[in-house]
Amino acid sequence: MGLEARYEAAQQNEEVITAKIVSAFETFAAQTPSFQNTNANRAKMFEVMEEMRVEEGANPTRATDWSDAYSKFLFLYDQPRTVARRRPSAAPVSGLTLAEINGWTAVELKKQIESSPRREAEIEAALSRR
């Protein structure tokens, strides 16, 4: 086998492997609707897969290994999730007055503040209204 034939065979082998990798990735992407298949995310996924291939022996020709890479991708890049996150509520409104707080002893004020975060916020809100 001549040098040209060897080169051609190696080139064909590389093309077949590349096609298998792309096919496995496309299968993963089709089966994972939460993955946003943008050029940037795709590049990051290939970086994560390469890292996993070197460190953990992941096989990029298997769609299941791409799913494992996606877990790591989410961990590293924290892609926005569709779950709505709870927003912190506004400061609680209470009838607590500055005169009432001034009537407490230092010990009682400390007890009130330490009793709960909500009570502490009420006291801070009343003091800030001065």
C-alpha cells in the first residue's frame, strides 16, 4: 500500500468518525428539547465533550455520552431554566411604630430582632421611616 493510499484511507476513516460524532450529537440535540442548539452552545458542548473524553473516557459517538456532557454543560454554564424563580417579596408592612420600638428595652429589642427575619425587617422598616 503506497503512501497516497494510506493517506486516503486515513482521511476516509477520519471522515467516518466525524460523521458518527455529528450524528450522535444531532440525536442528542433532537431528544433534548431543553438544549438550545445555538452555535455558541454547540461549541461549548463540544469543548465539554472533549474534556470528558480525555478525563473520563466519554465516547463522542454515543448520544448517551452527549447527555452526560449536557449535565456537565448545565453545571458549568448554568443555562437559564424554564422554571420561574421566586422573587423576594417587598418589605413587610406592619403597624409597628417608632414610638413602640423606643419603648422597648435593649434586651427586648434584641429579642424582637432575633425572633424572626420578618420581624427584623419590620423593625428596620420602622426605623428607616424616621
